[in-house]
Amino acid sequence: MQTLQIDGTTYRVKFDRDPLELAKLARKPYKTKKPKDIRKFPTYTAGVTSTAEYIKRFDALNCLQSLKYHGASAVTAAQYDPSIPLLETFTDE
């Protein structure tokens, strides 16, 4: 067995491993794992839930401190009406 000390860390290596290759691997920067998206979203009920209510539910589900959001609408949030076309088509006449 061979003992190497690299950057304050001690490694015990068998003689069949190259100490220079091990030193290169030991000095590679540690990459932290990306956290998974752990946010929870409240269910939205069309025609009932206001923007302010949705924010309050979101804060409660994610254990966040509830704040007063100035400008958050207390009336029912607007909905997309599928009967109204998004684009108007024009013809060259």
C-alpha cells in the first residue's frame, strides 16, 4: 500500500494504480447536484380562484411566509375564452 496526501486529504492506494492519475482525479472540482423542483402548486378553479387567493395557497403549500402582495387582484382571475380567435385572418383584396 502507498499513502498519498493531496490537498489535506489522505489516500491509501495499491501499487497497481498510478499516483499521478489519482492526483489528477482528486483535484477535480466537486459538482453539486441540481435540486429537484420541489415546489407544490395549488389547484386552480376557473371562475372562483382570485390571484390573491392563489398566491396565499401557494405560500401555504410551500411553507413560505405569507406576505401581502400589493396589486394582487382579489376578484376572479381572467380566463381565456376559446370561442374568441387568437388571430384575425386578413385576405388581400
